Amino acid sequence: MKIEESNITETNDYRVIIYPASRPFTPKESKIITEKLYDFLATWAAHGKPLSSSFKIEKNQFIVVCVDEEKEAASGCSIDSLGGVMRELDQEFSLGLFDRMKASFVENGEIKTMKLQDFRKGLKEGAISTQIEVFDFSKNTYIAFLSDFLLPLNKSWAGAYIS
């Protein structure tokens, strides 16, 4: 299963798990993350059955893991084992992969990530433009990821912070 960009219309809607870092990866970090995830996903299984999975590093800051659950469903234990690998990477590089109290957005072509309370305050005070696009890490299917991962502020989860 490939999840790189293509013109091919996917018929399967893969399960997606998104791990957002608080900052862009360095080239060395990207290389190590890629190697560790390739090694892990090559043997990733649920109850002894291999999982058809892949990943990509999106925007040099977000790790997107896909699982084709039409072939084999990921179990709680298999998701936990993926979480273990991600926690190791998080600790090794201080990436903030499990900090869900942050917002990532694109402003003037640049990806910015900040604490959620600072993001809300910036919107309220006008320090952050309402013309931004906001990332949504809650997407859990590949089709939702493709269509709604990055949305204009007023159409995103963060639209509730503007009047």
C-alpha cells in the first residue's frame, strides 16, 4: 500500500494515525524516523497476523501511519506497540508527538505550531490572521486525511475560536 501523492483514486479507506511534532524534523531525525518506522512496520502484526501498513512524513513535521484494515484490523495491542515506537522517537528527539494541547497552522506559507492557549489568545487579539489554514490531527481515515487535513480557519475545528 502506497500513500504517496498520486493521481490514482484510492478505493480503500485506510485507517490513519497522525503523530504531529511540535517542530520540523532535522534531516538526521527524518532519516532515523524513516528507518525505525520501516523496520517496525515490516514486522507489525495483530494477533500474529501481519498488518498491511505504510507511513509518510507530511510537511516534514507530521508522521502519518496508514493501515489497510480490510486485510487485517489493527488490534489494541498492535496500536500500543506502534505507540511504543513513537514514544521512543518522541523521547529521543523531544518532538512533542503526544502533546495534543497545541495547534499547527500555515500562515504566510510557513508552518507554525504553538500551545493551544497561545493560539486562541493570538486569534482573539488579532496577532494571528484569520486567513490561516489549520491542520486537523483527528482524521482517522485516509480519505478524511486527504480532504480535510488542512482547512481554512473558518472551516476547521479552530473556527470556534473566531467570532
